[in-house]
Amino acid sequence: MVKIQAQGKIITCAKGENLRQVLLKNNVDVYNGNASIINCRSIGTCGTCAVEIEGEVSQPQLREKARLSLPPHSPNSQKRLSCQVKVLGDIKVTKYNGFWGQGSEIVWTPEG
């Protein structure tokens, strides 16, 4: 089991689980505003579930790289699409503002 620290919660999950699914299952706000209603439901095309991750996760694949290279995201950002991430070790997750989570202001941190 690995630990995810997000929005003031410590969540355990099996190694290899999908980050978005684990966060949603544990009532962590993956989306900002109406993005909770209008999103791609985990196919990696909308970019609204973007978060910053510290720790061991899967490497970005082509779909995620492509989406994060398009506005409003930036290929130079450290953000990842939670729907495309597999948790491989203990991690800390931070969510930023903006409809797509692309902003620079923190919405929530691992601690809360």
C-alpha cells in the first residue's frame, strides 16, 4: 500500500492505482468549479484534473503530454493530469486555481 497526501487527507491505495479515481473516491476536489460537471471523465483530453505531484508516479504518456502542451496548460509546467497518473509510491498532491487547474494560486495543498 502507498500513501497519498491531498487536501488535508492521508489516503492509502494499492500501488498502480489511478490517482483521479482514488482522489474522487475519497472526496478530494480534483476539479475547480464547473469542471466537476464538464470534464472528459478520465480519457485525458480536457485537462481539468491537472495537479502538481511530489513523489513516485508513472511517467507521462503521449496523450497526457499532448494535452499538457496545449493552452491553457504549458509543457514547461510541473502539473500532471490525475486521470493519467498511476501511483507508484507515497505522494503529495497540490491543486491550483483556474478552470483547468493551470493557475499559479494554490487551491489546496497536501496538508489542507
